[in-house]
Amino acid sequence: MDALGISVAVLMIVIVVFSSKKEYNKMSTAEKEKLKEELRNPLILVAGLIPAGFLLVFISIALQSATLRNIAFALMGLGMIIEGAMLSKESSRGTLLVVLGSSAILVLGLLATRPFW
């Protein structure tokens, strides 16, 4: 089961890399320059927290690592809180993301401290 899980995670990474490269090659020169400027923004790291968390969840399932799973849920929760805070200026959907992210971190904290009760 471990080898299957690891191979699925590696396959997911490979698919994402190749599809991203394919989309990048389809872009015009002006779109490529605009993308490069957007990637220089430090807030782009925040947008990657949620997908990175999802990927870590799958890897942690394959490796059967509870610590890695906790890190994954913390990344997703923090990503939801920060993204939600940025979106809440525009719509009420951002507030929902803040609530979901806060709930994820609260549940993670409770589960992480469960052995101490």
C-alpha cells in the first residue's frame, strides 16, 4: 500500500508540472511577462498553502505519518484564513473561508493535544 500511495503522489506532481508547462507554452509573450510579474509577488506563497496542504495529506496517508498529516492540515487552515481575509474585503465568501480555516486549525489543535488530556 505504501508504494502505491507514493506512486500516486508522484504521479499527481508529474501531472501538475506537465499541465502547467503546457499552459505556459500556450501563452503569448505578453501573458508570460505578466505571469512573471505576478509570481514575484510574495502573496503568491499564500495561494500555494492550500494545494500544498492537500498534497501533503495524500503523502501522509501513503507514508502513514500522523505528524505530516497535522502539518498538512495546519497549512490548509492557515491558507484558508489568509485567503479568506483577503477575499473578505470583496465578498462574504471570504468570511466563510476564514471560519473554515479557523475551524480546521482549532480541530487540529484539539486533536494534537488529545494525548495530554
